[in-house]
Amino acid sequence: MDRSEPTSEPGIAERAIDTASDVSRTIGEVSAGLRVATGRLSDAIKYARRPGQPLGVMSAIARESPLCSLFVAFLLGIAVARRR
């Protein structure tokens, strides 16, 4: 009888499981990084919306004269689009 000895190389199933666990670990690390970045961005936006800060001032101006603010935003959009 010819018996084949077991090979030391992993089979397709083992490689697929290893690859899936590596991908899962990578996705977990990326999502954790995104959560940290989102938290930092949220904190920065909260800070910038306080009275006297840039977003707070822009919000106040937009509340006082929304059509003027829309017009200025439109003109800035045209200026940026023409540069490209």
C-alpha cells in the first residue's frame, strides 16, 4: 500500500480561515481608528461652534441674513470651480 505522508503546508480551508481572520482584524482596527477620528472631529466642531469661534460667527451671520450668505457661498463655489 502506498500511504502519502501529511504535508506541512496548510490546506485551502486553513488558508481561507487565516485570511478571513486577518481581514476581520484589519477591519476592526480601521473601524476603531475611524471612531477615534470621528470623535476628534466632533469635538473640534463643537469647539468651533461656540460663540466667538469661526463656525459660531458664520452661523450667526447665516441666521441674520440667509439669502446674502447663500449668495456668498454661491460665489465662492464658482470661484473654486473656475480654478480647477
